[in-house]
Amino acid sequence: MEKFVAQYEQFKPDVLKKILFVFVDDCSPVAVKITSQKLNYTVARIKDDIKWNQGGARNLGVLLAKSSKLILTDLDHTFPEETLDYLLKQPIPKVIFNFNRLKDGHKHTIHPNTFFCSKSIFYKSLGVDEEFCGNYGYEDIYFMELQKSLKTKVKTIKRHPVWVREHKEHQEESHHTLIRDVEVNQKLLEKKMKYLKTKNPLKGHSRLSLNFTWEIIEENLLKQNT
């Protein structure tokens, strides 16, 4: 987290003052503390210890966002200043934009968990389906496939990539101790995908959203020039 914040603190004030960073602490055993005076940020904490609760964390982050324009991503991605400056100048998106990714300077695969959209587009598919929470994987795949079934176009911003740093594979260096077993969520995805070609694609969505208790633990909003 410290390296993530320090990297963004190097960006121009004209860029940073237009961005609110929303950090969601998913009931981590290590308290999240940010002391930056250069970033607008909100830190929220999920108080219920739900395994693999990425979908819930994303739904909470969008709820707390103060802009109609959203970037959704994880801490293993960093947006270059040029990319953020480009996105700030764009109108409110009517589609979902994903990004080319660079890892160690080399082109990496596009990932569905990092994208640029509007709040209205995000909620078009009722947010991320939290029925996937508790087990690993596929909530981001289902979110995108449901959006496509609802006629949302997905495009790639090719000239403005993001940087990626993959999670460590070795247990002693890992970000967590959870096991990545996809069996349960793979079966859940297969069940939900059957509805996507029907007249009511949303029928497969559980309607579970913000299925936990949470609180805002820290906030810093920079004074804006009038």
C-alpha cells in the first residue's frame, strides 16, 4: 500500500486534485493507514470476514465514489500519469473500456478486473454479483458477460496502458493465505451463464449487494481552488 500511494504522490497536482481514491479494506488483519496529504482518498473497512469478497469490495467502492466516471482496479495495477490525464479529459463513458497491460515493460494479457466506465453502466448489471463471494474466481467474468448480454459494448484503450505487478506465488511472500480453488464458482458461473441468452439475462443475478457491515475509517479531501 505504501509503495502504491507513494507512486501516485509523484503525479502532478492538477491530475491528483481531480481524482478520489477509494480504498476498501476487506477485513484485513493488518489495519490500513494512509497518511498522504497529496491525495483525495476515502478508506472504508468491511467488518465481516468473508473469504474472496472482491465483488463486495467493488460494490462498496462504487457506492462511495463521488464521480460519475469510475476506474475499477486492484492494488497490483498502477495507472501511469498520462493514462489518468487522458481519462480525466474523456466524457462520461457510455461503454466499458478495458486496458492493455504492461508487466516488466512487456505486453501482458487484458484482465476483466480493471476497467473504466460510468456509475450508470456499472449498475446496469446490478453491480458485481456477491453470490460468488466466499469462493474464488469468476465474479469479474460474470460481470462482463452479463454486461455484454445487456448490450453494453466493451472496448480497449490501446494507447494508454496500465502497469501490472502480479501477486507472489510463494506462500511466505503472498498477499494472503487463501486457497484459489475455482470449482465452486466455476459451477456457479455455468449456472448463471444459461440466462444470458434469454429474454431476461438479469434473472441469473442473485441481487446480493453490500451483503456485509462496513464503515468509513479515514478520509482526506483536498481543498479545491475556487
